[in-house]
Amino acid sequence: MIHDIYLQSQMDADNYVPISLIANFKLVKRLTHDLQLIIDVLKESPSVEVDTEEKRVRSSDYLAYLPTRKRCTIILRNVP
């Protein structure tokens, strides 16, 4: 998940994506339309974490990909 550009663009501030987004992938829809089954399978996977409301999912190793520092912009004016 963390390497997929489309999924990255859909992530919230906590690196979660909606499970409904995953459920709407063509390959997933070919396998099942049962949202609860998809949630159950995601919960069993060691590769992802499902939130407590069972609405969002993120990579279980998302912390390894968080930036170590926040970006800052410094504007210098009238510096001799």
C-alpha cells in the first residue's frame, strides 16, 4: 500500500485508506461483493491494520515510511 501512488493519494493523515476503496477494485469485485468478508480477510492479514470502526485500513509497517522530520520553510528577507 505504501508504495502505490494512487493509494498514497487517497490516504488520510493517519495513512489509512477507506476499505470501500479497496472493495471497489476490479479484481476484488471479481472475487466478492461481500464487504464484511473483505474486512474479515484484511483483519487476518499481518500486512495491514484495520481501524476499530472497520472502515479504514493501512499498512502495518506504515511507521517505517513516515518522514523523520517535518518540512519547514524559512524565508530570509533583507539579509546583507
